[in-house]
Amino acid sequence: MVSFAVDDKGNLQVGTEFKTLNGIDSLVQDIKTRLRLVRGEYHFDILQGLPYFEMFRTTTKAGFKRKIIGEILKDDRVLTAEIDKSEFLQGELNLGIIVRTKENQIIRI
């Protein structure tokens, strides 16, 4: 799978060609992209992403965290994941996530 580099606003980084990422940088960006995707938003596969609107209305905090972790674990490079911080700031959900890769690297996202 190719991971194209994006900036913090989600825009593709382009010079004379598209920039790509590898290794840990690729994994971090892929997880962030996966968690930003709202179910139904990606018109090529409307089942991708998380049902955030439904989750906010009907899910407990523990259930919400389980769904986020489940989404991260769909990436076959990830061995374990945990949320160590969750807070709302100015209407935005901010998560602190610790991921252990199958290569036994620990990443904080």
C-alpha cells in the first residue's frame, strides 16, 4: 500500500511529484487518516470509517474507546493500541494513542 504524504490539514504534499511515506511515518499517517474518516464519507467504500455521529449519541465513553481501538487494530502492522488521553478542546476530540507495532516499536500518536 502506498501512503501519500499529507500536511496537517489533510492536503497532499506535492513537489514535482506526489510525496510518499514509508515505515513508521506511513503507519502514523495511515492511522490518523483512518480515524478522521467518517463512515459514509468515502464514496468508493461507504462502509469505511467510523460512525462518529451515531457513536456520540449512543455509545458510552468505554464503548467509544473500544471502537477507536478496533479501527486502529484493522491495520495489520499494529499489534496493540491503547488510548491514554481523550479530551474535547474547542469542539474537537483530541486523543493520545499508544501503538505497538508487530516489529515491537512503540509509537505515540
